[in-house]
Amino acid sequence: MRLLLYNIRYGTGGKVRRLPISGYLGRTHRNLADLIGFIKPLDPDIVGLIEVDAGSYRSRQCNQAGQIAEALGHYHCYRSKYTSRVAGRIPIMNKQGNAFITRDTIQNETFHYFDHGLKRLVIELELENVVVYLVHLALKFRQRHHQLGELYDLVKGTAKPYIVAGDFNALWGPKEMDLFQAATGLTNANSAGYPTFPSWAPKRQLDFVLYSEGIQPRGLQVPAVTFSDHLPMVFDFEI
């Protein structure tokens, strides 16, 4: 099987901007076509997308996950990553979330929310032989620490082989993940420590694919493309 993990920055591209926030405000239809053109030849079985626009002015009121899924001929599920009422009322913000796209029929999808942080969503995707959790952790270290504890409680009882993937925002380095990996027994697919951010000059490993027993890795790629400010990760594995 092939898993593609990609923080797509709401499809706004990976260009360096004078004002960082301005990179999140541009329209996305041209760059989304480039993203689809990149993803399609990879022929992924599972795509975990971070920072998806579900229908703001940027995406011309279209759900980007649905558009990519349609282009691939796959299924998809999406959910907003915010739970606060304030975020739910703010234009653009209330259309920001994460998504899965899958070749196989989705047996179950569950949306969990952390107790700490602004970005709280965890999507649990169950397929026939594997469960995949998709996360986007907080920017603040203390909040990430609490979220990792909650994530451990969430995944520890998983019956099937499973993967935890996402943008962990490990701004203090991969050692932030040591305690979580030790507690769960998960292995980092990126054993070489390839950095994933920023895409134009990668220095930090913010994105992780962690896998449990029962999953046999067959390879990991970090393609050097700049359709986002993050680099994608392509993980090939067998159950």
C-alpha cells in the first residue's frame, strides 16, 4: 500500500512571502491543479491531507479534498479542525480542516478532538486491514505535550495495525516525539530524518509517519516539490 501525507497549505502554493500570513490568502485553483497533477501519478491508496480548504473564496467555494478525490476516483472524508465558536464564525477559518482520500471503501471514520490547543482535530480512518490517524498539532510546546498524551490514550487500544501521521509541529526537533514513540512502540518511517519544512530550503522535520507492529515498511520518499510550504511524504508498506 502507499500512503501520501501532505500539508498542502490550503492549496495556496509554496512561495516565500514578505508577510508569512499572506501566503494563506491567495486563490488556489491554479495551484490545486498542480497538486492534482503531482498526486495522481503517485497512485496512492491513502492520502492524508493537512490544511484543506473546504469552500472559502480561496477555493471558489469548492471542497479541495472532494476535488482531489474526484480526480483520483477515490473516496474522501473531511472535517474542520476547530471546535471554538469564535473560529466557526470567522470567514476562511471556518472552512479550514483536514481530510483523508482513499482508494478502498472506508469502513469507519471517527472525528476526535483534543482538550487542548486551537487545532484539535484527529481523524481516525478505519480500512479493512489498517487504521490511520491524521493529526495537526499545536504550535505551542505545552499544548503539543498535552495533545501527545491525549493521542497516546486514543491510539493505545487500536486492534488493527495502525499508522499515526500528520504535521506534528515538532519545532524543538524530533526528540519531542521520543516519549510518545516509546509509550506507543511506534516506529518513525523517516529513519533518515529528512526535513520537511520549509519546502524551498528544508531544515525541520515537522511531518511524521509513525507505524505499529504488523506493518512492514517498503520505502519512504520525501519528494522535493514546492506546491506547499511543506514537503510531502510517501510511505510504501505492507500489512
